Amino acid sequence: MENVLNKLIEENKYLTKYGKVADYIPALSNANSDDIGICIMDIKGNVYSSGEYIKKFTIQSISKVIALMLAILDKGKNEVFQRVGMEPTDEPFNSFYKLELHEEGKPSNPMINAGAIVTTSLIEGKGNEKFTRLLNLIRDITGDENISYNKEVYMSEKSTSNRNRAMAYLLKEKGLIEGDVEEVLDVYFKQCSIEINCIHLAKIGTFFANKCRTLNGDTHYPEGIANIIVAIMTTCGMYDFSGQYAVEVGIPSKSGVAGGILGVVPNKYGIGVYGPSLDKYGNSIVGYGILKGLSKELGLSIFA
Ligand code: GLN
């Protein structure tokens, strides 16, 4: 397996030249655009990795998966999906799409920013308590108590994110988010700044591949949640590239703008890939190439 991973990195590394590291959150622009890492873990816990798989980066939009899980645990599926849709969109991740409508104007899905700000607001707890609960859930899933957030990235996003701020106030005006807007935004910026590596992502992937069971088997969450998460990742996880990605890769995935991609192969594998050079959709350009190759090599498409 490790030979396959090494080969995929070699074959795809030219792609980094065709992408660009995100700089709209200034602190993200410090990333090394040549970095590539991958980790794949089966549901028994066997791990295979290559490249910069230990290097830490911020989770960014991959946290939307965890926020969705926690919102459903706290409020139930019906209440969550009354406020955010389940439909994919061909609009970019930071779109205001449909929010301008008076009726039926809710975010299309929980994987775009507007939808994720809603799900974050639905997490139980006051202010920072929401964040602590989300962080603890990630620590529990990965079995790593040391996971924390990157304060520089958090401050960088908090001080520049006028678009998310405008979106959150509009969502509040529409009655779609609970609580104080600035408090919700603060949790959202912090959750995006949580630092992980490819191994952590592979563990999160294995957790969902294994119907919400942690590797040591100690912690169980309702397994129905995995179905919802995996379905939403498949249809919406790569933003307005999700359709082509399903055709070419076929692995339920979620990307983040720092360059991470989380992959879930139900009943088989969890995958974490890192490469901060991004395509025009905001997905890791080399991550896409590697996952496409990996899917072909190991026959991982859920549609095959
Ligand atoms: N923190 C980022 C933002 O809200 C997350 C976006 C992403 O990863 N695509 O803009």
C-alpha cells in the first residue's frame, strides 16, 4: 500500500504548480504550496501513509462535518434541516445564494459557509461552550486529547471575514440562526482554525466509515448519523465540483481551504490528504489528483 501512496504523490506533484494557496485569510498564505501528505486507515486501524502526513494544518471547512453531526445530536435531524437544506448547489462555498429570498430562503446545504454558520449556531451551549464541545468531539473521534486550534489563523480570519459576518447577520435577520451573531461567528472561526494532520483526518474518516464507532470501540454515537454525513459529503462536500468529483473519484469527501481533504469509504477506509495549493473551487488540486488515482488503483468508488 505504501508503494501505491508514494507513486501517487510522485505522479501528481506537478499539479501543485497549477493551483494557488488561499490568501483571503492572510495567515493561510504562509503554507508551503509544494507540501503533499496522505494517510489511509482501514476500519481495523491499520495505517498507511506517505509524504507530509504529520504536518499540521487547519481543518477549515472539514469542521462543517463535525458541526453538522453535533447539531443533529443536539437538535435532531428535523430541526436542523428545517433551517438548512440538503441540496447541492453549483454556487461557490461562500455564496449568498437564496439568502436574498424572503421565503424558502435558507442555505442550500450544511457544507457551504452559510449552512455551516447555521449548524454551528444550533450546537448546544453558550458562546465558547459550543466550541469546546465541538473540539472535544474531534478529540474523542481521533483519540487525541492534544488537538487544539491555531490562534494566529483564528485571529486572521476573525479580523478579515467580512463576507461571513455579513452572511451571519442576514441569517439572523431571517430567523435561521440561534443566539448572538458575534458569538456564533467566533465559534465558527475557531472551529475552522482547529489544527489537525492527515492521520487525524484518516481517523475521522474511519469513524464515519465504521458507522460512528471510534477505533477503540469505547464510544458509540447513533449510527444513523453516519448515513446523513456520508450522503451530504457525497452530494455537497466538494462544493460546486461535487458532481464531477463523484464521477471521477466516487469517494464521499469534504475539503477545506487550508488544503485538507477528508475521505470516507463506507465499511472500509478513512482517508486524509493534504496539499495547500487549491483549484478554482477551493479544493486541494493535488488532493483531487491523488484521490482520483487512489480510487482507480484500489477500486474505491462507491458507485463502482
Ligand atoms: N474558514 C473558511 C471560511 O469561512 C472556510 C472555508 C473553506 O474551507 N472552504 O471562509
